[in-house]
Amino acid sequence: MIAAFLIVAFLVVVVITWHFWCIQGLYKIMPDNRHHSHFLRSISVLILLFGVHLVEILWFTAGLYIMNLVKLGSFSGKFDQTFQDYFYFSTVSYSTLGLSSFNPVGHMKLMTGIVSLTGFVMLTWSASFFYNLTGGRRN
């Protein structure tokens, strides 16, 4: 349990730090609202945020793989231990959708719960950032 907690805590710190760093970078590189198209600015921010979230999902995908590799948990059902399955499960957990044909077993349950909570917080943070950066209105 301690090893699983340490892996999960490490990943949460990495993801939060990455997200903070990216948000700060986006604030710095985004042009002033008065001189650029609101549409282009909005699309640019959304594409970059999508990339930020993909990287975070990949971090959790690696965490799920490592936890399964070192026997800290597994999955029941039709889990093939392929990148596709790890990535899929990480994505549906991160987005809090939770839709899957396989379920976490053992300490993987801890990881799944924390991935969902962290994903919810990161998605909310990004939505707040987007609203703040774009001014919440059309120019």
C-alpha cells in the first residue's frame, strides 16, 4: 500500500507541477486580446490545453503500467495489457467518465480514484484559465 501511495503521490505532484508550468507559459505567450482575433486566440488556447491534458493522461498511463508491472494491482475483465488499454483506462478515469469493460483490482483502485480526482481538478483549472484568458466574452 505504501508503494502504491508513493507512486500515486509522485504522479499527482508531477501532473500539478506540469499543469502549473504550462498555464503560466500560456499566459506569457498569448497575445493581447485587443489586437488579435478572439476566435484564433480561443482555438489556440484550446489546442494547447488539449495537448497539456494528453501529456497528463500519458503520465497516468505510465503509472498504471508501472503499478501493474510491479504487481501493485491489475485489471479484471478483458484487459489485454496493451498501450491502448492502459491509455483508454487512464483517459476515461482522468475525464471522470469511468466507462470501461475492465475494472481495477487491488491497489489499482487507489490509482483510479486519484486519477479521477486529479483529472477533474486539472480540467476545472483549465476551464477557469480559458475563461479568464479569453475574457469570458466575445470581442
